[in-house]
Amino acid sequence: MTDYYYLIPIAIALGLTGLLAFIWSLGSGQYEDLDGAAERILHQETDEPLS
């Protein structure tokens, strides 16, 4: 039972850390252009070999 006194705060801290990282990524524009990279790969103008 005393293990819960350590595990619960650690679990809450990890959850809050993940939530804050997600909120930061939303605020910094990480999810703005989801289709841009996929479209750039399909429509490249130069088709040169990678030698």
C-alpha cells in the first residue's frame, strides 16, 4: 500500500509532462501542415538518381 504513495505522484507527473509537451507542440505549430510533406514527396520536380 505504501508503494502507491510513490507511484501515484510519479504517474501524475508523467501524465502532466506529456500533456504539457503536447500543448507546447500545438502552440509552436507542429501540426499546422500535415499534408505538405506528403505532397512534396509525390510532386518533386527533379527525378535524379541518388548515386
